[in-house]
Amino acid sequence: MNIDRFKCIIDTVWHLRFKQLFYQIKNRLITPGFKLVSAPESERTAFLHDPIEKLESFYPGYFIFLNKKSEFKSWDDISNGNLWCYNLNYMDWLGQEGMTEEDGGKWIDSFISSINKNKIGLDPYPMALRSINWVKFFSRFPESATIEREEVLYSQLFLLEKKLEYHLLGNHLLEDAFSLYIGAAYFNNKKLLKRAERLLEKELKEQVLPDGAHFEQSPMYHCILLDRLLDCINICPADYLISTACRMLGHLDSIVWKDGTIPLLNDSANGIAPSPGQLFTYAGQLGLKWKPIPMKECGYRRFSSDHFEAIVDVGNITASYQPGHSHADTFNYELRIDGTPFIVDTGISTYEKNTRRQYERGTSAHNTVTVEDKDSSEVWGGFRVGRRASVKIEGEGERWVTASHDGFGKRCKRSFALDSYGFSVEDSFSGAAISRIHISHDCSLQKTEVGYIVNTPIARLVIENAIDVILEKANASVEYNRFYEVTVAVISFNNVVKYFIYKNE
């Protein structure tokens, strides 16, 4: 092992909590097995309101997850990748429109028949999500809740409690807590419910920031976890759940684009989480009331005018011990003009630990500055981060912010500003650097006395003080395993560069 690799591992482990390290070792030594536990005979508690319907992924004869179509082969089939198999075992599709009691029951029985052979299905994360989906299915079709099916559901809850994801923490442990809470409420198990409440309250307090954002800074995961929190309120409301949900709704209200979609920052993609509109409707049905919360602790800022909408990232990695969904994207941003995506993030297309995943997390895949092809934070291993950039906010107002970070050894400073003329970005670095802009339209480039001008159908970029500008093509994603072509303006500069984005008249 070379010195750089060793230092990267030390920088990664340094941020972990002792509990994570302890359970990483324990889980390798002790693996609890599945054991049937008789379900209690108490009256069941069903969901009071219909939960959000899941996206259609089950079709007669095949499944589609992550835009990959495949026939069912087995519950632990990983031929389409681990995440595809995880989605199969979540059984979210039990809640899709048109799912019948007969079809859903057959698939539940199929799972039960091979449960002891299904290693992936008994991983805690899919077990947690599947348990929630079974409770929803049994609430929708009470006659489907046979003794055998409920016994397996109840047994999964007890196995989950033994396999809580303390080795990961973050959204995984929160999903475990949601599952135990919903399962305990369904079976009216007061002891299990009390244990679940303690864990859930602790994790919500830890993971939901004061401005309402989930601390892993992924708008997609924010929506996923908010949906689950609303499910908890649906089956067993509590004051701390309601107050937290209202904060999360307030953050979502602040970060969502005007067309009701989310910015694709960090690990975010369309077609996975419920839409903001669905979440707002669901929350309204539960009687919740909220108002937008200005973004602060999450590290994002939003600037908007009649024609421009911008979301910029001037924050640190807030989930320091669980940065698996974080990117090396300090000072990244997305920009829309009259509702049309203009400056875009390259998004994510895969969770496989491959070169594409490494690229999508790297700095050069984002609308920010790179120095010597280095990442501002040391992303590696698919879901790990070693050295991290430290951000300092140097000043901000209603439509501007200036911040600096030390991710390249020397301070790199960026200023964002929105005024009546357009949107501007200024970068400062003591030395040679490159600023990249991913543009969702075809572009033409010309050099003038003013500088470089990049022309597009809806706007133009005027670049000052650049040494050189070239246009390249790259692939971006808005969904898993789907790509579209964007143009990348690669701006070489020394010390300072500034560019302006003006809307075409």
C-alpha cells in the first residue's frame, strides 16, 4: 500500500464514529439468522390514509427497476447489479396502482418460500423497506394478512432489531427505525414501539438539520425519508414526528424548482423518490401545515428572479461520518432560465463501484473549479470520502454569496450573484485552474475583444479573463442508466476569471 492510499484510508476512518467501527467488526463475526416468531393476537392498527402510490415497476412477466427490464429469476438475482436486486426485495411495487390482492399475495408467498436462501433479502435495509410495504399491503387488503404472512412479517421486525445498521448510521439506521416504528404500531406491540420511538427520535434529531434538510444533502433522499416520516404519522402520530415533518416540508418547499422538481445535487435522480407535489398532497391529507424555511445549515442557497432560478452549494459535508451520498462538488450549482434547465449537474446513473460512479462523484463532473485534475474532496470506493474541503462563508445577501474552501491546499474563492441583468460567477485561485460549466444546450464559441462568448438558443455566457475556453461533449443523467449529451465549457484561467449569463431577448 502506497503512502497516498494509506493517508486516504486514515482520512476516511478519522471521521467515522467508534460505534461504526465496532459494528463493522461485530457484523463480520456475528450474523443473526432468520427465526420464526409468533405474531401477537392483538388488534392491528392500519394506515388511516392511503399512502403515496409507488412508481410502476411490476408488469406481467417482468420487472423494471433503474430503467433495466428483466424477468424474475430468483430473489437474490444480482445479474442486473446489487441495487436492482435490492429494489426487487424492497417490494415497493406492492403499492403501485393496480396491484391486486391476489397478485401481491402470490409474490409475498413466493418471498416467504425462499426466505432462508435469500441473503440479500435478509440484509437490514431491504428488510426494513419490505416490512413497511407489507404493512401497507395488509392495511389495504386486510384479508391478505394471513397467520403465516403476519408471522413472517413479525419475525423480520425482530431480526431487523438485531441487525440495526449501526455500522453505517445515517439514512440506513433511520430507515430501520421507521420500519420498527410502523411495524410495532401495526402489531400494537407497546414494548417494541417504545424502543423504536427512542431510536427514531434520536436519529431524527441527529439527521434533520435546523433548516429542515436531511444532513446527507441529497434532495432525493430527503424526499424518500420525508415520505417514510409521513407514513409514521399516518399510522401512529406523535408531536415530535409532526414537528420534524413540518421542518422537512419547509426545506423541500424552499429548494424545489418552480416546476415542482428537485435539483439533482449529490446522489439524486428522478424516478426514485415521490415527487414534492405528492409529498405536499400527502402531508395535507394528514393535516400538516408548514411554510418555507430559508436554507442555511444544509449548505445550499437559492436565488431567483422573474427569469432565473439558481441553487448553489456553498456548504461542507454535514454528514461527516456518513458521506456515502456526497460528491466532491463544492461550489457547484444548477441554473434554470424561464423554467428550462440551462446549467445542469451531470447527475447519477449508477451505484456500481466503477469508473462512471467515480466520475459522477468527482469535481470535474460538476459546475465548479478543478486544480491539476484533483477532486476538492477525496471521493473514492463508490461511497467513501477521505480528505474533505472546508468551506468558509465570507459574505452573503438576498441574491449573492461569496465563499472559499481549502480543498486544493490553497484557498479557492467563488462569488455567485443574481441581479436584474443576469447571473454571474467569479472564481479566484492563486495559480492555474479550470472552471467547468455543463450546459444543457448545443453551443457555439467565439472570441471577441471583450473575451469569450458562448452562444446558446436561450442564453449567452460572456467570459472575462480566461486564458482559453474550449467546448467538449459529456454525458449527463437525470435517471439511473439513462444518458443525454451536454456541452461543457472548459475555462482555463490564472488567478481570476468571471463569467456572466444573460438571457436572450
